[in-house]
Amino acid sequence: MVMNTLRRTMAQAIVEFLKQQYVARDGKNQPFFAGCSGIFGHGNVSGIGQALQEHKDFRYYQARNEQAMVHTAAAYAKMKNRLQTFACTSSIGPGATNMITGAAVATINRLPVLLLPGDIFARRNVAPVLQQLESEHSQDLSVNDCFRPVSRYWDRINRPDQIIAALPEAMRVLTSPAETGAVTLALPQDVQTEAFDYPVELFEKRTWTVPRNRPDQDALVRAVALIKRSERPLIVAGGGVIYSEAHETLRAFARQTGIPVCETHAGKGSVLNGDAFNLGAIGVTGNFAANRIAKRADLVIGIGTRYSDFTTASKTIFQRPDVQFVNINVAEFDAFKHSALPLVGDARVTLEELGAALSDWEVSSHYRNVCTELVSSWNAEVDRIYSIRNTPLPSQGEIIGIVNEAGDPEGVMVCAAGSLPGDLHKLWRARHAKQYHMEYGYSTMGYEIAGGLGIKMADPDREVYVLVGDGSYLMLSSDLVTSVQEGYKLTIVLMDNHGFKSIGGLSRSLGQEGFGTRYVYPRKGSLPGDEEDTVQTLPVDLATNAESLGAHVFRCLSHEDIVRALDASKSVSTTTVIYVQNDRYVDVPGYEAWWDVPVAEVSTMPGVQAAREAWTKMRAKERHHLEQDKAV
């Protein structure tokens, strides 16, 4: 039998393969890869770089920072509900290791991204090459081995024919609802340029179907019984609701049963502002409505959530001794958490089956009224914070209110790290399922602008509002240039409080006086305390910096300035930065939840001693959640 083959370099074969990969769900078929971002060096310039130049129908995007291009790919994948993504390529050495943070973001947030870092010579005879990490214990080791723990699939391609087996495995993981994350194929620079006679079938169109798996029917029956026995059930909506496109199904289920819904960071937008059953944010960054209901809930129905410590308030938020859990999740690992009755399956079809089985049941009118009153009280609290006019500098909470109310209601807000996510989780009123885009699985400073670019690339017709503090901006602002180059307009609200506002607040809460969190000149070789009024801040002009990178800038001094700038920004065609200094000490309150940050057991500082005493009392409230359903 004669096999039809095509002679290609290994790099050319990879690009041709990626072009032919499609994904389907609910009968909709689309290319899985929207293109490739990359920065070239000796590790990939004549391999993947040459292949991309040859295949101009596979779009290449020029990045400025390897970490940022992975963030852009992850944000794009999140906006596309994991049904489309980018490949990212780098040279060996620092170009590759710059992508490791991005890989961790993608894997922790369960977002598909394909990483193609260059690698050392497979033939070894010219070693050590530039940027090679040598090991006296193994010659089969490079910096790319650092990707192993932050990748859902990892492989090193030492022969050109190995991609025939590796590429389909990479696609299996990337398109798996349960296993997806970063996939890394380390590509030795010499092997990228080597040719092989590949079977033509490797380059034929292939469609990967993303299934909507249904849960075990016996488990479903048991879950229905648990729900019907419950008196104070609560739904915790996570990112899986949105990835499954189950938000409308969830809203219908909540209306039908009366079970209130609270949201994680990834799940915010699962229910919308104005829904009577919408308790809002839960946990450390949650509000009093959700947290009070959570503390007395007898049944928690987790949908597409992994129960991070912020959601569970470090395992203290669900306080009822006999509380039980039903978890709907495509990943068995998450479905079994908290000794739950697991419903391993797609969120949308599982909710549809639960809704049909519960057609004759709903919560009591008393419980429904309790929840409705709490929702009303919380909405009044949000109105109060939105109406603040702090002087001389605006507060973070009122700036969030301005963007929420004056921004395009069909737009998308993106944020990632610092104190902003906590305040946004509490205060943001979502008008559609994609309006709240938060990277909080890894809480990555620097994600914001690159992530905003990925969102805009995924849905160019939407306004994208990037909320970022000066700390995150200084870490990774380079892709302002990419947004200008590609014509993807972002509206960036840059809040300058001369330091790390979030860690300053955390430090003060631990009795440590905000040590090392302000951008000020040192005194006598050490940084002054956060509370000192006589410090001299640094002469850094972030607004001018943004202008130098190609952005249109509005400089704001007051609440009214920000409102006017947001309105004026709508008529600007290029990326816009709304620069404002804000008060680093005016915080949105915490609402009856706790986060476990261990405090020094021994200290000469009275503030630390008091914080340790308070920590010890709260630490005793943490639970293991071992209660199980005894009915079989």
C-alpha cells in the first residue's frame, strides 16, 4: 500500500495542522485556532517563524511580551467560551520562561492555550547553546521543563515524525471541557527545520466535538431528593455556567424553584442585575446578602465552581453543621469536593434535567421573602457607595460606579489583581453574561491590558473597559502598543494611588502598617511606613507614559472629570487611557467573611499580636465538610 505524503519541515507541518483543526458544539462548527502570536529569536525564527511567513492565511500577531501574548490568548478563549484560542510561540531561554506565568493563568482558569516554545538542540553536538540551562545530571533538560507543572499536557518533540502522535493528543486536551488548560509542545530549534514525509491525512480538516455529557441518572435522582428535603438551598454559580452557555437555563431554573443564586468571580454574569433571586457575590469578596444566606444554607448546589478559598471564605462561610453539597461539574475532580453528591456532567443539560424533575417543587415563600429583602438591602448599599463623592481624590468604589453606569451597557469590563477585583465582585452590576471578565484564579498583575486586547479581538464590536491600578500597569503595559498597531480600541481606566493599594490594606489588617507598599523615596536606607504623611512620592507620570505608547489620554482630577472622559472616549477611535489619581485609604467594606492569611505567631509589634489573636479565633471556624448524604 502506497501512502500519500507531503514533505514538510516539522514547523511547517505544525502550522498546516493547526489551520485544519475545527471545533463543534450544538451543531456550530468553527476553526479552533484564530492564529498565532509570537516573538522570534534563534530558537524559532527559522522554524515556526518561517512556517508562519509561508502560511499567510494563518494570521500572525506581533506581540511585545511573551507573558502578555499568553494572557491575550487566554482572555480570547474565555470570551469564546473555550471554543477558540491562539497558539503562542517564543524563542528558547527567557522568551520561553516569560510564558510560564501565562501558562499558569490558563491552566488554573481552565482555558485552552497552545504554547510552542523553542528549545535546545536535540542533536546536542553544539551544546551549550545560547540561553541553555545546563545540568550535570541530565542532557534531556531545559528551561522548558518548568512548563510541566503548569501545563495540562507537555511534550518535547525530538524527532519531526513525533508530532504525528503529539498533535492529536494536544488537541484532545485543548478541546476537553474537563481537562483543558495550557498545552506545551517544546520544539528543539534544529528539529523545527528538519523535513519529513508526513501522511496527507495529518493535514485534512478535523472537527473535535465538545460534548454535553449528562450525569449519572441515579445520582440525579438522589440530587432531586436532597433538594426537595432542603429548606434553605443555595446555588453557587461558577465559571462553568458561562462556559457551558447555561446562564439562561440557570436563570429559568432559579425562577422556577426560587433557589437563590450567588456568584464566584468566574461565574459573575450567570445571573443578571435585577434578577430577584440574584444574591450577588459570595465569600471574601462577597456581600452581606450572599454571605448571610450561605452561613445558614442546609444545601449548597455548586455549578461549575472549584470552591476557591475566596468563595468559601477559607472554609468558614458554610457554617451550618449539617450542610450538604451537590456539585454539577464536567470535571470529576471538582464535582467531588466538599464530600458532595457529584453530578459529573455539562451544566446546561444537567440543569435542564434537574428543572424537569423539580417542576412541582419550590422553596418556601418565607425563604424567598428573606432572600428578596436581602437583595433589596444590598442594592441600597451599592447605591450608597456609587453616590460617594470623596475629596480631594475619588474613591475606588465611586470610580467603579462611574464606569458601570456611564459605560456602554453592552461593553465588557476586565480586571485581574489588587483590591479592584474584590470591590468589583461586590459592586459591579452585570447586564449580560460576558460583561464581567475577571482573572482571579491566579490573580495576575499585568493581565489587564493584554486580557482586554484578547477580549476585543474575540468580539471587536463591544466596548472593552480595562480597570487597572498603577502597580499592574507598571508590570505589563507593553501591549498598549499592540492594541494601537492592530486597531483594537481599549478604554483603560488607570487608577494611580502611588503603590500597591491591595497589599497595603492587607498589611494594615495584619498589624504591619502597610510596609513596602507605597511608591515613595526611602529614608536612611529603608522605606517609611504607609501611614506617614511626610513621605515624598516618586516623580512618575503614567499618563505621559501611556501617551508615549500611542494611547489617547484624558487626565482626570474629579468625579465629574471621569464622567466627562468616559463620554468623550466613545468618539475616540484609538486606545484611550482615562488617568485618575484615587484615594488609597478609602475602601469598600468587607461583608461578614474572612480570609485565612496566617499571622506571625511571635512578634514585638502590638498590631501583629492583636491580629494573631483575631486570626486564632477565626482559624477555629474552618471546616472540612465531611457530611454526606446517607440516603441511598
